[in-house]
Amino acid sequence: MKKRKRAPRGKSKRQAAPTAADVMTFSAFARDRHVDEKAVRKGIASGRIPASCVGLSSTGRRQVITDVEGARRAWEANAAKIPNGPAADAGRSSLVEASTLTAIERHRALKIANDLKSGIAVDARAVKRAAFEDARIIRETLLNFPARLAAALAAETDPAKVFAMLDDAIREALHETADRLEAAGE
């Protein structure tokens, strides 16, 4: 069986493909810029690399960078743009820094949640509430103290007996307060 020769194609509107020395594949350009090939494709799609720098390979089957120097200049010129989002809002210069800060905040939140579950840390609202209740118990006990002793102290004239009555009443009030605080803490 003989192979047939292809008939020469007519002249098309396409420009002649550049030589192999002037072109660079997307993956080679990505290695040259130290990025992923997907980033190069996204750069072409978004206009970071102009369409005038992209063309077909010599076989006409694959897209390649035909103007390598122009693509490099366009890539560097458009690299200074900071994307919208957390990096720009926080005054950061890159998405990597914003991602790092986000990861640090997530780690911190998880650590706090784990500390709360294990009992190492306690909720600040619960501590404030408990402190308020403890202060209320102590205040009530101390404010009730004069009302209970006023009549007995007024009738007593011996200083030693007054001292003993005050000492007993204070000790009893402190024990009562400690018992109430212990009961409230459970």
C-alpha cells in the first residue's frame, strides 16, 4: 500500500509559526517564572499575559508563548497588583502572608477550643459570673452582721464579753460564707 502525499494547503490567514528557539511552552514558562502551569494558563485567561504573546506551535496543535520576552515583561509588570481580599485588607503584600495569618488564627482558635474542653482554660463570662456571685455572697454576709449583733452589743457593758461576742460572730459569719461559697462553686 502506497502512502499518499498530502496536497499543499492553501495560504491561510494565520501567520507563520515562529521558530522553535523563539517559543516556550506553558510549562517551560511556568518553570522560568517559578510558578505552576495552571498559574500561567490563568494569567493568559485573565490578561496578565497578553494574547499577542501567545500563538500556536510549529505543528499548529498546541498553544505556546511566542513572544517570550514580552510575556516576561507583562508577567512582571502585572505581578505588583495585590488581589482583593484578606491580604489587601490587612495591609499585607501577598496572598501567602494572608494564608499564613489565616492558618495561625485557625490554629489559635482550635487550641482555645481544646483548652476549654479539657478544662485547662475557662470561659471568661463564666468566671465573671462566678466572681459576681461570690462577691454578692460575701457582701450579704457582712451587711447582715451588724443587724444580728446590734442589740446584744448594746446591752453588754463588759469589753471582754463584747470582744468574745464579736470574735464568735465573725468566725461564724466567715464559716457560713465559706460554706455558701463552696456550695455555689459546685
